[in-house]
Amino acid sequence: MFWHYLLDILRYYILPILDILAVAFLLYKTYMILYGTRAMLVLKGLVIIGIIFFTSLILQLQTLNLLIRVLFTYGIIAFIVVFQPEIRRALMRVGENKFFTTLTKGDASTLSEIIDAVKFLSKKKTGALIVFKRQAGLRNIESTGVHVDGSITSELIITLFSKNSPLHDGALLIEAGRIAFASCFLPLTEKKAPRRLGTRHRAAIGLSEESDAVIIVVSEETGRISIAFKGDLKTDFDDITLINELNRLLR
């Protein structure tokens, strides 16, 4: 009798609460992924159309109801086609699992070389973009760059970003503890970014939205060092905070 009582509590009270919490969590994560993108505007439009649809059901407006049903049928197909990047990004975020994350290959000396180069570029106000590949594939980015496959040294990084270098435009791609590609072009973010952010920062945010890569940005105007990760941009790093942040994200 006691066990039946517990099962009834589980069935009629606990499970419905868990069901509501699960739905609320999924809605919240979807909102956070779509926030600030084009898809968010469409989602708001769908909510408005949904309200009109249920209103038409209550008021028995048959013609309006039929029209909305047709719009929903073809609208879903159009949504998938037009917003394929946002859908891909959302599925990738769902597939991320920190317990199975492949750590970026490299050691303390490798990070030290990169940090030395970043500090020098920052001091000289030389613009730079350095991408650390993690788990997500970046073949679409690699195809836009020049294959280097060089050892990571501060001198090589500084040389590649020198204004006299033919490879100074674009991003440097770090993969498996080596400089894999240079002069790579990154996708710009679709979010409304502050005007003070230039193309480099918007490109860094754009790639971080579509992958799990870590991107270092050095501003050509101010020399400020920023890091983009998962759609967020943190800025104004000094020596200590830069080392700590890279160790946290890459190790």
C-alpha cells in the first residue's frame, strides 16, 4: 500500500513538475542560442501567428484558419532553408559535451610563445586574429587560408601578422599544436555588434557562434586583447588574465 502511495505521488506530482522544468529548460536554451540573430525575429513572428491561429479557432474564422495552416506548412520548410546556419549552430551546441572534449594539443611553452607574440602585437598595435581549433571541424575556414604547418614560435606569428607579410590579412589557425593555416577568412556575426567593434572582432564572434573554437583578437586601433568563445567577447586582458583564460579554455 505504501509503495502504491509513493508511485501515485511520483506519477501525479513529481513527473509533471519534471516535465514542466524540462520544457522550460529547452525553451530557455533555444532562446539563448537564437537571441540576437535573424531567427529570433522570425520566432517572434511565429508566436504572433500562433496567437492569431488560436484566436481564429476560438472565433471559428474558417478562412483565416485555413490560410494560417498553409503558411505554417510551407513556412517550416522555408525556415529550415533560410536559417540553416542557426539550426546547425543549435545542434552543435546540443552535441557539445565537456566530458568528451578533446583538449587542444600543446604545452606550457607553446602557450607562452603565443602569449609573447600577442603581447608584442598588442604593444605595436598590429591587428591579429588567432584561432584555436578544438572539437568542431573548421574545413570551411581552412579552405580560405594558406597551408603553413609550422612550429609555433612567437617570431613566426609576429612575422605572419606583420603588415609587410602577404599573409597578414585574415586569421591564423592553430591545430594540434602547430600553425596549420594563415590568412583564413572568418564568417561575420549576424548579431548587432557595438560600433566600436571592427571587422576582426565581428569575425571572431561569428566563428565562435558557429564552432567551439577559441579566438584571440588584437585590435589594430587600440591594441586591446580580446577573446571570443561561444558567441561572447571578453576584452581588456593583461598578462595574467590572458594566461589564466587561455589555460581555462584550452586545457
